[in-house]
Amino acid sequence: MARKSGDSVLTFILIVVAAMFLATFASPPTPGPPIGGGP
């Protein structure tokens, strides 16, 4: 296994996947009518 490039790429991918997972799990409120709210 590569020590420098491989480790860097693996860490980068891990960070990207973690960021995407967090963004999907705790996504900000999307614009539009609130669910269960309004008149």
C-alpha cells in the first residue's frame, strides 16, 4: 500500500464522504411551505 499518496487520498475521500453524510443527515431546512404548518 502507498504510504503518502494513498493515505492522503484515503483521508480526503473519508472526509468528503463524512461531509456528504452529515449534510444529508442534518440538511438545512429547504425553502418552501413547512410540513404540517401554514393555513
